[in-house]
Amino acid sequence: MNADDLVPSPSKRFAITLIWTGIVGWLAAFALVIERIHLAEHPHDALSCDVNLWISCAKVMLTPQAKLLGFPNPIIGLGAFVFPIAVGFAILAGAQFKLWFWRCFTIGISMGLVFIVWLFIQTNYFIHALCPYCMVAWAAMIPLFWRVILWAGAEGVFDMPVKSIKWFVNAAESTWFYAAMTELLALILITIQFWPLIIATFK
């Protein structure tokens, strides 16, 4: 397939997934930006997402990891989550995109997942605090990633062995399963890491 070839539009379900995950992720990023501005103006105030010492947006926001590129990470989310929303609505309107576009889009979504995995590792194992709004953005990114990567594999967006394409075709029908298992794994890892604090909270 030539990079300039048009790829048949994905399904309506694909488009809707892009839209709702993009909206949820964008709203979480927006809430984080608002909270970050409030924290800058009132450094001694508690934020709406500060529940206790280990469930706290502020504790995460004040770490170097919260400014990976030199500015607050939520600003990245504000810009990045717009793309799946726009692409989802374009698909519903009947738009078709060329192969090179889908390759770039899939790579971008995959980089987004890598970013949230890095953030998950940092908060869970190094910062030792959980940011509720951050976790909402992570939870939105996971089904977005699986929907896009499995569709891209099934449609042969990237050159790969024929046998693997067959697996992607079958897996694309169960995107919810892979997303749910990923979310469950994240929840288990969080529970293991914070178990002593969880027990202490409910005593």
C-alpha cells in the first residue's frame, strides 16, 4: 500500500471511542491546568483533588516529573487530546485519510500511552502519591490506545507479517477486553504499592 493511498474510514464505534476518550482526557487536563494555576496563586491552599497525603494533585504537581518539558504536563494534554476528538468527528462526517496520516496518528497515540506509563511509574513508585485528575486522563488514554492500535494492525497500516494481521483482526473485535485488562493491571499495581496506606486510611 502506498503512503498516499486513502484508507477506508474506520467504523462509527471507532470514531465514538476517539471522541469520548478525547473529551474525558481533555477535561482532566483542563481541570489540572486550573488547579495548577490556583496552586501558583495560592501555594498554601488545598486543591479540590487533594484528599490526603497520598491522594493529592498538589504533591504530584510540585515534583520535577510534573514538568517533563519545562512546563506543566497538563498543557501537553490540552493540545494532544484535541486530535482524537477532531479525527473522530471527521470520521463521522465521512472523511477519509491517507495512509501516512494514519501512521502518524497511530504513532502519536502510542507515544501518548508511553508517556502515561512513564507518569504512572513515576507517581506510583517514586513520588508515592496519586493524582486523581491524572488518573482520569490515564484511564481515557488506555481504551483510546487499544482502539487505534488494534484497528491499525487489522487494516495493515504498518507492514507486518500476515499471521499477525489475522491476530489484530480478531483482537480488534474485543478492544474493550484489552482496555479493561490494562486498567485492571494498573489498579492492581496501585493497590499493591499503596496497600499499607489504604489499610491505614480505613482503620
